[in-house]
Amino acid sequence: MAPLTSEELWEAWERVRENEGCAGADGVTVWQFAGRVQRGLARLLERVNAGFTGRFRC
């Protein structure tokens, strides 16, 4: 599987935000995550591309 790009992850984030998605397994809501989206997506991208699939706290 090809690594996820930052553009793909950002597009996915935009879809979740627009759909007002529910909180994740860590209990963080879309609006809470939005306050730290730049840092959170960068860290998430690193973890996904490293193969980590567990719980993520940003």
C-alpha cells in the first residue's frame, strides 16, 4: 500500500468536518480536533505511514 499523503489526509479531514463526524475512540470531537488540526494531522500522518493503527491522542 502506498503511503498516505498530506493532501489525502487533509481532504479526508475536510469531509469529516463537513459531515460533522462523531468523536473517535479517544473521545475527541471534530470541533476539539479542529482547534489543533495542523499539529494533529501531521502527527497522525506520521503514525499512519509508520503502520501504527492503535488509539491516537493529539
